[in-house]
Amino acid sequence: LLSPAQFSGLLGTVYRRGNLSFTRDGSGLVSPVGNRISLFDLKNNKCETLPLATRHNITCVGLSPDGNFAILIDEEGAALLVSLIGKSVIHQFHFHKPVHSVSFSPDGKKFVITKDNVVLMYHAPGRKREFNAFVLDKTYYGPYDETTCIDWTDDSKCFAVGSKDMSTWVFGAERWANLIYYSLGGHKDAIVACFFEENSLDLYTISQDGALCVWQCDTELDGLKPMPPKGEAKEKKEKDDEEECFEEPRCEEIRGKDNPNEKESKETREKVKYSRVAKHFFNKEGDFNNLTSAAYHKKTHLLVTGFASGIFHLHELPDFNLIHSLSISDQRISSISINCTGDWIAFGCSGLGQLLVWEWQSESYVLKQQGHFNSMVSVAYSPDGQYIVTGGDDAKVKVWSTSSSFCFVTFTEHTSGVTAVTFTSSGYVVVSASLDGTVRAFDLHRYRNFRTFTSPRPTQFSCLAVDSSGEIVSAGSQDSFEIFIWSMQSGRLLDVLSGHEGPISSLSFNPVKCVLASASWDKTVKLWDMLDSWRTKETLMLNSDVLVVAFRPDGKELAVASLNGQITFWDHENAVQTGSIEGRHDLQMGRKELDKITAKQSAKGKSFTTLCYSADGQSILAGGLSKFVCIYNVKEQILMKKFEISCNFSLDAMEEYLDRRKMTEFGSMALIDEGAGDEDGVAIPLPGVKRGDMSARHFKPEIRVSCLQFSPTGRSWAATTTEGLLIYSLDSGLMFDPFELDVDVTPSNIRKMLHGKEYTVAIIMAFKLNEKKLIQEVIETIPSNEVDVICSSLPDLYVEKLLEFLASALEISCHLEFYLIWAHKLLMLHGQKLKTRSEKLLPVLQFLQKSIQRHFDDVSKLCEWNIYNIKYALAISQQRGVKRLADTSAEEGDMDSDSDYIMQDSHKEAFSS
């Protein structure tokens, strides 16, 4: 069941670093999140992370003008050409050096990248299939320091490049007779951005110290003259004498010079000239606020600038009139982008992982999202699988929607790191435990903290469990070795359970019985009976410190992970061990940069830190301080599959062997902190440190899986990792999985049965073939008045399969009433039989409930809104000063009341369905 699970989404991280880009229609936003990219659909309020990844964090993204392609370039200079339509990688390329920016020409025929002090122009990948999609056209030299930014003219004839050497260079995309290159100075700091005016060679340049130069050109774009043929031959001869281009020997080179000699200056009399018209300053006198990013909308002449203090300004150019100024963060604004209409502005702050889309005319947020800026620690699904709650080291509790992938509420009441989160059985209460000594309960109806549970003496809570009724809350202590029990109803402390001799590492309530299992570092698991005054029912002894404990969904088995890397299974009723898995070798640790020992040696001391049973209880997920999540079959006690959750080498402990090129006779190059200035070098972290030193110049977070949770619907599972919250789900459309297949079961025979109106046989045959589109065709061909008869004659074996199909179809289908009739009849006729197998069918029923609940929420809001609108329109029409006859107005009033009654009736019907 779990082997075909595929990566389906990344929650909890909305922006890491790199440039933001709006899609062609202006309603979508492309944001780099680590080594992946997310597409935000701002109109439909949805987010999707593409199922492809680079080997390091993405630093720049270039979108083609038609919106079909994107070029993703990572920290090392490796590039991926990606199709945004097919969501797949088309081509890979390596620039061998870090790339600072990439930009397609407006006509889509060329793209330019900047690396070191060189500018490279490539032919853009076309629609035809090419052996090499990246063909170098020209190499431009000129700047003396690293190049930082690119901007094109509207007709793709020229482009401008800014550099850290405080100069801006204008290059011709072709060799024009009057413009090959032009160098502009006038700044006292590195150039952050340069922008051409619409349909003009006039230029704006912006530097890091907050200065804006306005440059006017004496030539229009139409005034650029092509190079005469005679000159081309001469140039070719000169070019042959020059040294070869370092990328490809056949590409053209253009070498710019800052100080042309007298002979050249005579020749340039007829050439393009720039003059500085004005210079403006963003900072007031005595204010030293670094300008970090900028964007310009050519049609509306709108300039947006972001600063290191989190402030942004909106100016109208060329007059430099301030329209608006606002502080949106206390961290530097890393990237700014404006959509095609000029209404929405996107801001990215890499320090906090914030992504904001601001509508400047109405001064309101279109999108405001932020992940956990410190690592995520725990995760829990709601009982219907619609929501996910996460807790992090930043003391925040966030609730996410699984359908839209957006966070819709953040609770900030905790004052220290959150260690555990969970939902109650109702699905509308979130409970969280924290190191600040409190356990808090949050209401998802009113979004408030309605209960705060505390202990008599201050203590740090490391784990949490809520019983199946949602009435009893328990939390384990790190420092006093006690378990605290509270009542959710009254908020009072009911009992303090003592008996463990080490910190409590994990708690779990039996889903069926009133039994609490507690795991501790004292090498024991204790079972406490809630009905028998919380007495210890059993004590299970293990060989090593216990790290995590989990009950099977039916409550008949207990899984325990210990420090020696073993997962043991227990029959807790009889206190008998039923099996064990040796999982240390499956973890497959990586070697950290600062480790003195190899990965093989360090793996001997590693173990699983999180466990989770699948919804049907047949498999168990296990993860720890590694890039792998292992899925084991509980009955066979064998490894079914290992999921590699990340291939991002910007994270630490990813490689099993360190790169020999980074090793010297004195140790790893990572031990040398470049530019730190101390003789001590890098401080080696103490054993047990979870994170690196964030104050270091080069900080690499360590890859880890801190928590795993299986969705109650049985269709997906979630893992909180260093990269964020990864969702893996089953995609049944990709595989052929027949069931009791026969020779006669073919699509043509199934359609014959349909034409012959033998609907029950057709359904059974379709389920045997198990082709989703065919099942949909069969069910949607059946008239709604036949549903009752077919449901009653359907064999029990296929009832469960039909329920599962209805749940998945309800999620995406527009035939809402038709599928609701099917679900209603099926549950009414087979309800009693299904109840006897409720444990096995629970994931399917919860999947169905989730689909119906989501439609109910959407349709009920829509109905209420429509009723309100119609009433409002009627009220407005009645208030207009039009003279009416008394009898007609009375008739209209009757009609209004009738229509009101009809609307209310239809509203009730929609609700009941």
C-alpha cells in the first residue's frame, strides 16, 4: 500500500532565498523554498510544490516570457531547465561557478546569466527538441567585480548589467554600429538594480547606499544601427587573434573598456551617449539603511525598494515622488517582484522565511505567510485529515490546511519551544506542550487559547497525550520525571504520576481502552490504568533507554523504539514481546562536516526518534537523525521501503563520505571559518547539540526527521524535517493494480454490459479491472433512480471498494448531489455490516467524511452569501423612488416572500445533502 507513495507537497516553508517571480498572467507566484520551488495560485488560494529538486539551495529563478519554462540555478551553479506545464526536468547544465542572476529576453529568444565579472548570453531553449538546450551565443567582459543584476529593453536589442565595482554596463544583444558597450559610473557603492524605461534606452541605476541615478540617452531604440557587412569581416579577423572564450570556442566575445583611448574616442562621436539627469537619495541625512532589493514596473513608472531594516518605499519615477512607505518585517527584504498589472508586490524575507504579497492601492495583504523560522519539532493530523498542526522551536503553533497548503492560524502564546502538539477527537481543539512549563488548549472556532494547564512546581514538558474522549490531558516532564494529568473540562490538575527514574520521553493513550503508556530514559515503559486510580498496570523492561512509544490504531499492540536502534513490539495485555526490528543499519547516517569519525562509526550510536503506525496498523513508519524514513511491515518485520526525504547538499550530514577535495592534512576545510579573523577557527559543537552555531558565518543546518504522522484517511503521511513539513501521498493514477482479474474482464465487455443495462455486473467488472477512469465512466452512466437497487445487490466485497472510490471522486468531481446519493444509499443499506468491520474501514470512512465536510463548508458559505446578496438586491430595488400601484407592489411583495421561502427550502436541501 505505502510503496507507491510520492512526494506531494511541502508545508511550513514558503520562502528561503533567491528571487521571487510572478507568472505571466500575474495571478501566480513562483517562490524558491530550499532546493525546490513552490507555485502560489493567489486567485484560488492554493499552493503547490513541484516534485523536483536541485542538489543545493536555489539562488535564482528565471521564468520564460510565455510562462512555460523556468531555469533554476543553485548555489554551486548547477542549472535545471524545468517545464512548468509538465512539472518535470527537461535538461541539466552546470555553469561551474555561482550565478548571481538570470533573465530571459522579452522576445524569449535569448537569456543572460551573470557569474563572477562575466555576462554570458545563451540561445533560449526552443520548442524543437535539441541535444543541448543551453547554447552559448556571446560572452561579455567589462566589469571588474562580480555582476549583480540584469535588465532588458522592451524590444530585446540591449540589456544592462550592474556590478559590485559601482559601475553599470549597457551591452547590445547584437553588435550595433553605434552601441557595442557603454559604462556608467556615478555611484559610491555596489549596484543593487538597474532598470530601462519603457521603449527607451533611458536608464535608472540604484546602489546599496540608497542612491538612485537617472540616465538619459541621446538615441532612441529605433536609432540603433546594425553593423555594416565590411566591418563584420574585419571584426572576425580581429577576433581570431584574441584568446579563446573560456565557455565554448565558437562563441563571440565582447570586451568592454572603462577608459577608451583617443583614437577610439574620435570613432565614438557618432555613437550612443548617456548623460546623468538627476541623482536622488532614499536615506535621510545621517541615516545608514542599506538598500537590499528593488523592482520597477515600466508601464506605471512604479519603483519599489526594500531595505535591510524591513522597510519598503514606493516611488513614482522619474519625479521621485514618494507614494507609500511601510515596515513589513524586522529582517532585511531579500527579494521584490511586481506582477504584470502593477497591482500586487511580492516581498521575500529570508531571515524569517516570510512571503508577503501586498496590494499597494488598497493597502491590504493578498498573501501573508511565514513558516517556522526555527526547526519544526512536532506534527499532528486532525481526525478528518483536513488540517495539520505543527509546533516549532520558535514557540509557535501553526495550523495548516491540507487542501490549500496554507497556514490559516498561528498561536503565539507559548514563550519557549513547543515540544508536542495533538488534536482532540472532536477535531476543533489543538493541545500543545512546551518547555515554558505550560500545556495550552486552543479553540479552532474562535482561534483563542481557552485552557492553560500548569504544574505545581515549574517544569519543562517534553511530551503530550490526549485520550480518545478528549477529556484527559497528560504531559511528561523532562526534569522532575513525573507525569501530570489534567481535566480538559475544568482545567484542574487531577493527578501526578511518579515512578519513573529518568526523563519522560514519550506518552501514548490506547485508542480503545483507558490505558496510558509512558516511556522513559530509565529503560522502562509503564502502563497506567485510568479506571483503577492511575495505578501501574504493567512495567515493560527494555535493554536500553526508551525514546518513543506508539499504540496500534486498534489498541492491541504497542511499538517501542529504544536507544540501541531496535523497534520492539509488545502485547501489552499480557506484557509479552511479540517481535523486534533491528533498524540501526537502515537509518544510514551521513557524516557531518565537523565530525572526526566516519558515518559508519557514528551510526553505531544512532536510533529512531519517532514512530507512527499506518492507518490500517499493518505498517510502521520510523525516522530519526537521518535523511531516510523507513517503512516496515509489522507482521513480517521486514523493511518495505526507504524514502529519501531530501537530496539537498546545502544541509549537513547528507554525504556518507566527505569530499576528499575538501580534506587537508590538518582536517576538513569546514574547520576554517573564512574571514572570521580569529586564530581559533571554528568551534566544534559539544555532543548532543541539535543545531549548529547560528552566529557562525557559514551555518549548515543538520538533516533530521523530528516527527512522523500518518493521515487518518490512510492516503498520505507527513514528516517534519529540517526542510519543512513534507507530505507524501498515494497516487493511484500511475499504476495498474487489477483485483481478481478474469479473461472476460475487458473495457469493451464492461461497456457492453452498460449498454445492456446490467449495471451491477458492469460495476463489479470495472472494479476487477481497477482502472479509475473506467469505474468513473460506469458509475456516472448509471441513472440516479437505479442507485438504490444496485447498492442493495452489490456484494459485500465491493462495498468497501466503492466507498473508497466515492471518497476520492467527491474530492474533485462537480457531480456533488449524484455522488452524495451513492454514498447515502450505500451507508444506509450496508451500515450494520460495515459497523462490524469499522476498525478496518475507519481510514476509508474518514476519507469520505473529509471530502463531504470540505464540500459542506464551501457550499454552505456560498448559499449563505447568495441568499444575502439576493435579499440585498431586493431591498435596494424596493427602496428606489419608483411610483408603483398598490396592488402590483403587494403582488411583488408576495412573490418576494415566496422566492424567499423557495430559497430557504433549497438551502435546507443543500444542507441535508
